[in-house]
Amino acid sequence: MKRLILPILGFLVITLALSFYWEEAGGRQAYAVFLKTKGAGLLDVLGIEGVRVAGGRIRYINWIPFVGLMLVTPGLTLKRRFVGLVIGLFLLFATHLGLNATQVRGEPQLPLVPSLVSDTLPFLIWIVAAFPALSRLFLVNGEGKGDGDETQKPENDQPPPSRE
């Protein structure tokens, strides 16, 4: 547990700083302009018509926990961390565009299922991107931390007694 305290504190500091930037320092407005200009252009290139790109949805904040988790996950190589961030942020951008396509005309809120997907996607992308480090974090010497003797080595380094 002690080895997780520093990453947890780092996550809190990073997400608080990014949240401040997003809400108070103009990050949300800058992303709204980016999404409306680049996102609408991308939809045109892909031949997708009739989607109104809303630039400032509250759900677009979902990139913050993803970035925080990718930056503080112990054991990730620099390359995997960078590639995971780039691909993950692109996927989140694409889903922000897709989220606009799910809005029913005249309804102020997005449908429930796309909203839930949008909320959980950053964590799913993080699990995939950080899987090698996460699996090492929760495994000991390639074996699980279970309570049974089939997953733990005896203290004297002898094989466990047979159960016949």
C-alpha cells in the first residue's frame, strides 16, 4: 500500500491542476473552438453530415482522469506512456465527436448509454494502455496474491504438500 501513496498524491495534484486549467483558465473554451473547427472539418472529410458539433459539453472533461492516470501509473515505460497518451487522447477526441451524433434534436441532454460510454471510456483506455504495468502491480513473481497455498510459495521455499 505504501508504494501507491505517491502515485495517488500525484494523481490528485495532476487532476486538480488540469481541472483548474479546464474550468478557470480557458481550457474548456479553447477545446470548444478546437472541436468546432477541427472536429467539424474532420466530419466533413469523412462524409458525415448533419451532426452539430457542440464545443463545450461538460462530459468532455473525461480526458483529465485519463491523463492523470497515464502520468502516474508506476512501471510504464516512457514510450508506452507517450503512445498511450497520444492514442488515448485521439480516441477521446473521436468519441467526443461521436457523442454529438447521438444527441436527439430538440433534447437538451444526451442519451444515457452514450453518456455512460463517454464516462467510462477513459478508464478502459487506461487499463488497455497500462496493462503491462498494472498486471505487474497486482502480481507477485508472476503469481497472484491469493490466499490459497496454490498461489503462494511456502516460507521454506519447498513445494506445497500434495492434496491427495
